[in-house]
Amino acid sequence: MKTSERIKLLNQVLWDYNISAKEIDAVLTGRKESAGHYNRERIFRKLLESYSWFTIIQLIPPHDIKLLLTNQVINKLRSPSLRNKYEFVRERLHQIIPTSG
């Protein structure tokens, strides 16, 4: 994904707040704790509720998604269908991506 596309998508996810895409990216990549009142988990949840799976895997590496896609995040998703979808994705990621250690 081109940097300009990434910036556009990150700007759109929090369009109603005065938070820059650079700040959002810094939180997602772990370089910063929060952007406004959004931490990494809340931004990730917002991405899950806003974009398709194929867009999300272009924004965040699968290993990071595996770490972020916890039961706690899934249970906070607004839509029951999204909760079901991402529970399945979480299970698959744990099967196919080795645990670091």
C-alpha cells in the first residue's frame, strides 16, 4: 500500500477528531502510547469496525494483528456478525502464525 493511501485511510478512521494520521500510525506501531483519547486497542477496534479485512492486513502486519485481536477487543465490537467474524480470524491466526519465544 502506498504511503498516501495509508495516510488517507488512517485520517478517515478518526475523521471526527483532530488527530493526525501520523499520530495514529505512531500509536499503531507502538512508538506512542496514545493519540488523543485513543490507545492502540481502541484504534485497532475502530479499524475493525470501519474497514475490510483485506484493508486491515495492509495497514497492520499479521503478527501485530494476532497480538491485538484479543477476546477483549472482539467482545467490544458493536456488531455481533463482526464479533463472530473476528473470533474466527483470531482462531486462524493463532493456528498459522507461530508464537514468538
